[in-house]
Amino acid sequence: MQKKSKIGAWFAQLNDSTEKFGSKEWFKAYGMVVLGTFIFVLGDIMFANPYHLAPGGTYGLSNVLNALFPWKLSFYVVCLDLPLLILGLIILGPKFGVKTLLSVFLGYIFTYILETTWGYAPFLHVGEIVNSNSLMPHEGMMIEIGQEGRYFFPDYMLNTVVAGVVYGLGIGLIFKAGATSGGSDIISMIIHKYTKISLGTMVIIVDGLISLSSFIINQDFRFPLYSVILVYIEGKVIDMIVPPVKKDKQEKEVPQKA
């Protein structure tokens, strides 16, 4: 009986007690999770993946694997995210909550739908998308879409800026709803738990290594550099949506002892 009560208490922690089911706050929070996840996936499929960018996280690593081995991006995402979620729940407990689990699940669904309907074609590019038999003069300067034999002339900086804004908007909405997108954040949280390294430092290290992995695709340092720029812009947009709490404000909120 006691074991059942512990299991029930564990699952109860998954829910946010401040949001009553069906209330205005509940619909707002879960609406932001759904919208934020869709925008985030949109940014990856239409901006990051076609340009072989790896802006951290399991989606960044999935972009690298997708470029090297032409398997569906959604399959890579679920293969990377699912073990991390299970490991996180075992080691860290139910701190992720239902909204994080929903975000991860919706991310897989939205990725599969978009890659099936839109494909891996870029939203931003210079000129028209061409077939391999018409690109000979610019072959070394163009990027192939998946392994479809179609190429486009990239606009790296514009795409990176827009991708950073789209990524930041999506992740910002997810954070504002009190959730996370799972993925590499779980690795950072686990290492943070057993070491003295700060969580912020661990996020930078893990996502930084993933961004550097984009060099493997074409042995071109531009890709990891643009990935880092994307992450920086993403972070600034997230701060606009979820402003960081100021230190003096935090100190005022700490109750004083009598």
C-alpha cells in the first residue's frame, strides 16, 4: 500500500499544481507548449537542417546524422530523445513534468509531418533550386537538399539570423509555459547533479560540442560558426520572451528571518 502511495505521489509531481485542469491558465500554458514546439520544429526543418546547422540539442545532432546518413530526421530525434527522457526520469525524477513530455512527443509528430510534406528544402535561398545537371559553374558553392540531387545557393547570414529568431521564439514559448524541450538539457542536468559544474556551463559545453559536430558534414568551419551565431541570437530572443530574474529582485523576494 505504501509503495502504491509513493508511485502515486511520484506521478502527481508531473503535474503543475498551480494550473487547474481546464482553467484559463491551463489552456494558456499548454497552448504555448503546442505553438512553441511547432515553431521550434519549423525553424529546424526549414532553416537549420537545409543549411547543415547544428544549434545544440538532440535536433542539432539529428541534423548532423541526417546529413551523413539519409534517414528521416524524426527517427533520429526519437532515438536520441527517448533514452534521454527515460534516463532523466530515473536519475532526476519527475521534475520535467507533463508539459515537457508533451513537447518532446509533439516535436516528433511535427517533425515527421513537416519532413513528409515540406521535405528538407530551405525556406531562404538565393535564386531557384536547381537539378545537379544545371549547377556545374557553382557546384562547390551550393548545398544539396538531402540526397535528392537538387541544389540551392545559400544565403548563410540571413538564414542564420532568421533561424535564431524562429528558434528563440519557439523555445521561449516553451520555457514561458514552464516546460523544456528535453534533449541535451537532460545530459547537462545529470552531469550538473553529480559534479560542481554549473548548469549554465554544462549547457554551453554540451551544446557547443554538438554545434562543433557540424564540421564533420563538409569539413567547413563556417557551419559550426553559423551554428554558434544561431544559438546566440536564439538566447537573446528567449531572454526577450522570458526575461531573466534580476538579482536584486530575487533578494527582495527572499523572506527575512525574524
